[in-house]
Amino acid sequence: MSYLIRKNRRSLGSFVLALLIAMSILGVTPSHGHAEIVLMVQDSTAPAGGNGSFDILLTNTGGTFDLAAFSLQLSTPAGSGIAFTLTNTNTLTAPYLFGTLQALPFSFETFPNVRFVASDTYFASPGFVTSTSGSDFGLAHIDYTVTTGASTGAFTVSLLDTGGATSLSDGNGDAIAFATSNGTISVTPQPNGVPAPPSLIVILTGFGAYSVTWCWAWLNRIKRLSEPVR
């Protein structure tokens, strides 16, 4: 009997381990127990030397929740050549959760950076926004740049939970269970024929004009010297 119990425990442990590995591969991380709310980082693509943007979404997969406050901690790998340049509530793929920014500032961080925290709290009556099953809301819009010469490939953009920095709560201040889904920024090769900086264009244009003027004057001088003396 004790052998069967130990065997069943080992089987259950193997199943749980396999489940956690599968969720890790899919980029879904359980947080705060059973979750019907998913905080999702959208995927994005930008060339080396270029820029891009993406949203963080809140997706309700089942149930009704009164959402009153949230915070997000976002990170991209150091050394990837990717830097966040701006975050705001002007989400493009779904309406912002609270309509407009409620608590200034949205983030206290200095940009550009590779990690930041942003947050907001709903102050209007009744003190929360109700989310029903199947609804999507935007939580943040992020702009970023990619350095010239950055390595190509897919880089993970992670929602972190350092010290509870990523959180969701209701009108009573109680935590709401959620899961996180990380996204990726795919860096593509820098396109050929990258425009020259405006200052370089001005310099080259001035040099070209000077060269034409100098050549014209020299040709006129040669012409005069070749004419017979009268």
C-alpha cells in the first residue's frame, strides 16, 4: 500500500513538473493562484537602427472582476541593443483600462532604459472598472529603439514580479489573481540605403556646390590663358 502511494506521488510530481515546463515554453507564468486574467505583452518587430512599439493587454478569459489598480514591471535583456524610450496609456489594440491616466505620473522612471515600472489607480466613482469574460483592455503602450548594429533575433520582453511590482487589485485593495504572458521583439537586419544624417547631407551639398564653382573658375582661367595676346 505504501509503495502505491509513493508511486502515485512520483507520478503526480512528474505530471506537475511537465506542466510547468510546458507553460514556461509557451511563455505563460502562473501568478497568485488560479487566474482568469492574463496580462499579455504583444510581440513586435523592428530593424537594427530602427524603432517600434507594442501594447500590454489585460485579457479576461472567464468571470467578472472589479479592477481598481494595477502596476507593471517590464524588462528587456541587457545587451540586446533594445531600449524602452516611452510608456503611456495611449494603447492602440484595445481601449485603455481606465479611459485616461488617473494618477500622474504613469512611471517615475527615467527613459531610455531596459527596465521600468508603471502604474495607475482608478479614482472616479464607483472606484473600479468591471471586466467581464472575453473582454480586453489596454494597460500600457511602449515605444522602443534598436541600436545600429544590434544582433538580429527574437528577444524576450518580460513582465516581472520583483517585490510585487506587477500586480492587480480590486476596489477593496485585494489582490486579483492573474497570469502573465511574455512577448518578443524580433530584430531584423538593418535595411540597405539607410538615409544619411541631415547634417551630413548639408555638408555634402555645400561641398558639391563649392566644387562646381571652383571648377568653373579654373576652366575660365585656362580659357583666358590660352587666348592669343593682342
